[in-house]
Amino acid sequence: MIERFLPVASTYAGDIDFVFDLIFWTVGFWFLLAQGVFFWLLVRFRKRDGVRAQYVTGELKSEKRFITIPHALVLVCDVFIVFFAIRVWYDVKQHLPEAQQTVRVVAQQWAWSFVQPGPDGRLDTADDIKTVDELHVQVGTTYHFQLVSRDVVHSFSVPVFRLKQDVIPGRVITGWFEPTRTGTFDIQCAEICGIGHGYMPGRIVIETAEQHAAWMASHSNREIAAASGPAAGGR
Ligand SMILES: [Cu+2]
């Protein structure tokens, strides 16, 4: 249902949508049923001339079951919801599949910076590719992200991935995602992080292997050209 409004672009987005749908339909069913019974009772037992109201204490066993049976049924629904929620939570937040790529995500007031390995495939080396407010990733690749903050608490949110993770100063928080479709989508900060919080949008560009390789090559060349530029200028 949610995918009609927001595309699904990660391996676990569908599972998270399923939990949302489960909660929506379960709560919706009980809401409509409870309101339906309520309004039916209002009309059925409305004030009528010559009919005296009955005083019901709700203490008899035959009366109590109108509370205990629905209560037990709602608890059974809760068990279902909690079961599926924990299963999805474990997959997204507790379990960490092997990474094919790692990207560092740096949050600050009020921008996102991204550091990706260059051609050597390793972070924190001279060929790292750094971008601001734009993250380029390859479809079908398992990424680890390392979240760090330069100042306050932010929240790394990629709605099409159904991913949201707080960024805490002084900590490196590792998580994962695997994009499943190409396109350009939003990155948001989902934590009020100061006056410019609303001006902290980023973009994630999910590319095919060829597009990503071309982007990497153009970026690496640009970095090398920038690094060698002053030397070429005869300094
Ligand atoms: Cu923020």
C-alpha cells in the first residue's frame, strides 16, 4: 500500500511496509468494529417513552466476558504485530550482512558529507571520493554505512529505503542497505538539529554498475586533476 506513495528501493523496505500494513489493517479493523458496536448500542438503547433504563454494574460473569474476550483477541493481535516487528527489526538493525562497499556518512549543521573508497576499495586512503549532499551508490550492492556527527544529534533518513538511524556525536554507528532500483531519491535529516534543520536535504543517486563505474572514474580523475593542478601550474 505504501509503495503507491513512496517507491520501494531497498531489500528490506517491503518487509517494513508489511509491518506498517499489518498494524494499519489490524488497528483499522478493531477501530471500525468498536465504533460500529458503539453507535449501534447508542441507537438500539436510546431513550424511549415508557422504557426504564437498566442499571448494569458489569460485575456478573456473563457481563464481564464483553470485556475479557475482546481484550484477549486484541492481545493475540499484539503478539502477531510484535512477532513480525521484531523479525524485521532484527534483519535491519541487529544483523549485518557482509559488505561489498562501505561509505562514511558525516552529518553536521546543516549538511551531509559522504566519503567513499576510491579505486583501491579502501576508506581513509588518498583516493577517497568525497561529496556533499549527494551520495552515489550502485544498485544490487550491499553497503555498510558508518554514521558520524560533527556536532549534534541528527538522523540519517532515506525514505525509499525505509531507513532511519540516529547519528550520535562521539559514536560511529554502522548499518547496512542494499538498493534494489535505480533513480534519484531524497535523503533527509529526521531529527530536529537546529535552526537550519529544514535545509538539510540530500540526494541519493542509485546507479547501474556501468553508470557507477563512470561516476567513480570521473570523480577519481577530477580529484587527481585537482591534486596535480597546482604542480602543473609551475608552483
Ligand atoms: Cu540534522
